[in-house]
Amino acid sequence: MRIGELAARAGTTARALRYYETRGLLAARRDGRGHRSYGEAELRLVEQIRTLQDFGFGLEETRPFVECLRAGHPEGDSCPASLVVYRRKLAELDELIGRLTAVRETVAGQLRRAEGARDELAAEASAPGGPEPVCELGGRLS
């Protein structure tokens, strides 16, 4: 198949395929007129790259999976080097989840504090002899 057909079948662009080729992740055969030609094996490689990138893997992180497929394995993650990348990505995701959890807790605490302050102001304003109500835009209501 030609580059346009491969791109369409893999859900990517010819430009991306040429980039993968320059990075050594994809190899094209050339026909008699010099046009790139690909087979089903290359489609499988591009699908593997695209799937991993959709999961947040960088292009270089896909290399062990591509090499595993090129070596004849049925799945790109059946080689030890691919498992190393999976472990590294899981550690990265765990760290990110930890940081996001801490940020979430901080934001939730700020929200509780802000709601509590608002509720205190509302209670003071409704109490007899409490302060005058103030418009949120900065003016007095009375």
C-alpha cells in the first residue's frame, strides 16, 4: 500500500509516517518509481505507535514495542524492554496522580475555607445589629 492508504488505515497523516521513518520507527520499501510502499506489518507498527501515543507515551518510548514487533513477536509488549517502559510509565503516572491528589486536596481546602468565610459573613449580616450587607461588587446595599 502507498503512504496515503497507510495513513488513512492507521488514522494518521502521511507527514507523521514520514516523521516516523526519519526517526527509524518505520521503514518503507520503494517501488520501481521510487514511491513508498508498505505492507500489513508496517500498519501494525503504526497502530502500535498510535495506541501508545494515545496513552501518553512519547514517540521514543514506543521504540521497544516497535522493535519487539519487528523481531516477530505477536505483541509489542511481549519483550523485556517493553515491560521496562511500562514500569517506568506507571511510576510516572503514579507520581503525577500523587501531585494531582495533593493539588486537589489544597483546592478543596481553599473551597471549604472560602465557603466558611462566606457563611460567617452571611450569619453576621443577618444577626440583629450585624454589619450592613455589602454587594459582592463592592457597594453597600442600604
